[in-house]
Amino acid sequence: MFPVRLRTNRKDGPVIGIEIPVTSRSSKPKKQRNLTLKIFFSVLAVIGLFVASKDLYLIISTVFIKNHIQHGVKSVIPQEKMQVRFPGLPPCFETVLPIGPYETLEKDDLLTGLPMRERTTVVIMSSSLKNVEYLQKILPLYGGMPGTLDRILLLWNNQKDCPPELPVHTKVDMFVIPQSKNSPNNRMGEDVLKYSRTRSILYVSDDVFLPNIYVRTLLYKWVEKGPDSIVGDLADRGYAHPTGGYSALIPKMFKVKGKPKKHNIVSTRSMVLGRKWVESYKNLPDVRSFVDAETGCQSIMLSALVRKNTGRNDPIFITNPNEHPREDLLPAGLYDQKEGADILDGRRNRCVFRAMDIFGKNIWDPKEKK
């Protein structure tokens, strides 16, 4: 009998004593006996390495779990270090964000019929603690759409209250990105360009949920009409007239027999547009400053921007798929009552006329027929 001692690389590592009977004659063939001993010692070595690395494993796993549960991200994505964007604010404003240049991950299967389908990036902007309950409902649902969504970006526009914690164990990576000021322009800001990697962006309000089939319908229609198009929900349509200003529906007085009018504005409440328009919007200081001054104006300016660069193309509208309709979490009728319909209409009217100053007097005229 002889003892076998196995030590770890720690001074206080355990010592394992083993007694192995050795006889001059064995009932097993020599090769089989040697193989058995090799396997036995290999198992002991694995046990020893596990004990030796136990402390390191605990440290790594503790840090990993703490950071990833707090921020709801996955280890497969290269990430920037914890960013302290706003010194002096609570630690909850620190965030972990992905790194890497923009790249188009996939192409759509509209013509090829391939199983890989183009995905999009969801951008949700929020600032009110009252809407956190809505976020807690919709974020896990969006997180379960890996075949349709690439990433989810939550832009937190509140500089006083901590952003909500993101759900964990989602199939779609999501990131909360605190903003330096509460501005509607953040939807079209540098963070959206930096942290998205799809050629389309899906804007969704924090009090709306879009089922997977609904998002696919929006995205499919966008691909069908081309990357310059802008696609939204028919319920979010609007109409701008050069002299009459803004209205949700086309007034009868502007309807001329033989010359059909089309809605020329769509809201960011549920909207898909190409990444190129985010880049264009970011470089329009006159538009951005006016939108900051007149809240509720961004959708009008976006629609005008697209019209200016596409020969006055109108937005594309879809209706709710009957089986999976869009879910508006805000009680019916309250969306335009947050500040009062009269105040919003006044701002929208000023925005319609300001868009004519920036993009041209004919920006709201119907598209010319070829």
C-alpha cells in the first residue's frame, strides 16, 4: 500500500490520501490496469484543479452576476466599461454599453425566401416614473423576439430619478442609456446611431406594445417599399396643409374632387424608418432647436425631412393585424390629453409652418405625378 498526495497551489490546499493495493500478480491485463490508473488519477487532478480555482471562480461569477443582472445584458457582446456620464448623480446612472462599429447583420428574405429575416432595433424613450409599470410589462415581451429584434435601447430622459432596472435572461439584448437632458431629439441622437447595428430603427412609445407579428408587418412593409420609406400605424396618421396647419384627419374643405388627398404625417408612437434619416436629422440644428422649444413637433419634422428628400413621398400606413392588434396601455383618449389637445394642436400648427420655412414652401403639397 502507498499513499498518493495531491496538493493545490495554495499553502492551505487539501491533501488527499489514497491507498492503492499493489500485488505481484493481477487478474487484469497490464494495459487495462494502466488505463484504469490513468483515468483514476485524471479524475483526482480535475478535483484538485477545481478546489484550487474555487476562490477565483467565486470572484468572477460574483462580478458577472452582479453587473449582468443589474443591467440585463449578455456576456457574448463586447461591452464598454461602466460609464459615469453624469458625475454627481447616483450610481444607478452608470451603465454598461456595447462597443463596435455599425454593421448590417442580415438581409431581408423578401425576394430570396431564406429563413434568416432582417431584424430591427427598438428605441424607446421614457422619462416618467409613472410609466415604469408600462416598461416593466413591455420590455420582457420585446426581449422574447430574437428573430425580429436585434437590440432594445431604452433612452432615459430623466436626470433626477434612477432609470428602471432591465429584465434579465431575455433573448434580445437591451440597454438603458441615460441622456444628458430631457429632449425629444434624443430619439434621433448620437446614442441611437452608436448603439444600433441595423439599417432600420423601430420607434415605439413607452405606453404601447407591438406584438411580434405586428412588428414583422411594419418591417416587411418597410423593406417592400424601400429603405427611404417611413412606415407607421394608421391610427397615428396626421395631415399638414400649407395654410390650414395640422389636423389628425383631412378636413373636408381641403378635399377636392378628382384630387385625392393623403395623410402626410406619421407619429413616432409606432414607426419604422431607415437609419439614414437618423443621420440626416442629427445634422439639422435649426430643426433640433425648434423641436426642443416645441414639444410634440418631432414627428412632423421627420415626415417633412423624408418628403424633402424623396420627392414628397407620403408615409406608408398599416392597420392593426386583426389577430394581434397593437396594445395601447394608456387609457383611450388620454394620449392627446397629457398637456391638452389645444396646446398640442397649437404647437403642431407652428411646427407645420416652421417646416415650410426650413424645407420649402411646397413641402406639404401633394407628390407630383410623373
